Amino acid sequence: MKPTLYTLILLLLSFNTFGQASYSGFIDQYPIELVTNIYSDGVASAFYAYSNYDEPIVINGTLKQGKLTLNEKDSNGKNKAILIFENFDTKRNQLEGTWKDLNSNKQFKIRLTKNFDIDSGENIEWTNREIIQSSSLKDKYFKLLISKAKGDFYATVTGVKIFEKKTDKLVQQIDLDCQLQGLNNMSVGDYNFDNLEDFSVFQQSFAGPNTSSLYYLYNPKSNQYFDSGFSGVSLEFDGKTKRIHERDQCCAGSIVTTAEYKVINNKMVLVKKRCFKWDDKKEELVERKIEDCQ
């Protein structure tokens, strides 16, 4: 695994990101939170949640000629509703728009107030801004804590709060020190294959496609989550085989190491590890001895 390219990656992201912000307000009389991430090419990703239910709804669309259009899909991937904001401007603190049901054509007014921007710059400083996440558990939802230290150009993830849905009761708070990755900082899965929901937090990016995350497992007795200690590069979890797969790529993809793990007593146990190197004659990756990749 090569040294982190943190500065370069975030610099590239800063060129592409046009507006990342958190809003709160109403669709009709229903309170909501909305988080947007809009890129300079007009591509928009976002999600919102009704505050009475706290179930994040992913919406995506475009910003064209000042008109922000966000599509809400059903379980089959078909558009079922649309959110439209005319004369959208990332600098405005107040937003007005329309939510429309595409089946019934019912429309409701949207009224939002900006909570904050995820801004950057060496002279900017703020602490523990809370931003709801697009991933959630069956009965709980998350808010990341994001801080921006003076002298650092970019914000970092400093913690996560876990809330009970509908009641908004704080269940647990965990301190973190992770890179901020747009809207998709958290995922939900069964990482120790015990048929209980766990969650992970994006930790950092490395050279090439390599990434790492922190994995937190659920303890049903305490209703709390604990650090699994799982570590590895770009881990993938196969619920069918109950195996964890790791893929570490370097040198423009010319060297790849893979590993397979099983989970015993909430610990990753290595099953096998393999090495592959690029063969110019065969024009493909060829398996070698594991020491050849070290």
C-alpha cells in the first residue's frame, strides 16, 4: 500500500465541487433536512429526510442555467417525484422550490434555510458541524461531525452521532479522525456475518483505487457499536460465503495482491493471500510467489 495522496485527491475534488451545503426547512408543513453536493459540470447529488421519520432519501439530478432539478426514484429505479429549485444559487441562504409527485401530479412548496456550507480555506475555522448521512440503519440514523481547523485547507470528519429514528434520541457518539468524502462517508452492512446491522466510515484514500474504512460492529446486549479492528485495503464483504476480500493495487495496476479472510470471534483471520504481476508478453496479470509482491 503506497503513501496517502490526501492533498492531491482533495485538491482535485475542490476543483470539481461547486456547492456542498446543508439545509433545513419544510416540504409543505413537513420538516426536512436536505444535503447537496453540486459539481462544476452541473451534476448534482443530494439526499433529504423528513425529520419525523429520519429515513434518508437519495435524489440526483442537474443544475442547468440556474435551475436545480433533483429526481426521487422508487424501489425499481423509476422516477416517482421531482424537486425543482428555480434561480438556484449556492450563495443564497434561503431556497424556495417545488416537490411534485409524478404519479398524482400533486405539488407542495419547498422552503429551506441554509444551515452551513462545507467550505475550505486556510483562514476558515469551525467545529463539529453536524450533517445527516445518506446511509441509515433500520431503526437508527447518523450525523457526522465535521470540523475545519485554522491552517488546514480542508475539513475532516471528527466524529459520528447515532440517533434513534422518530424519537431523535442520541444512542451513541464516537470520536473519529477521517477524511471527508463528499456525501458518501458511511455505509451499512453485516461485517462480521452475525445477521445484525453494522456500519462503516470512510477513512482515507491511497494511491490508485485503494481506500480504507473503519468498521463498527453492533453489540445487541448494550445496543452500542464497537470498533472491530478490521483493517485492510478496499475490503469487500461476501455474506454468502462469509468471507472478507481485500485487493491492494499499486504501480499503475501492474502489481496486485489479494487476500481472503474469515471472521472468528469478531477477528479477521487470514485464509489465503495471492500475488499478481503484469506480464508484458502475455499482456495480463500473472500469479507469482507472494514475496514477489513485497
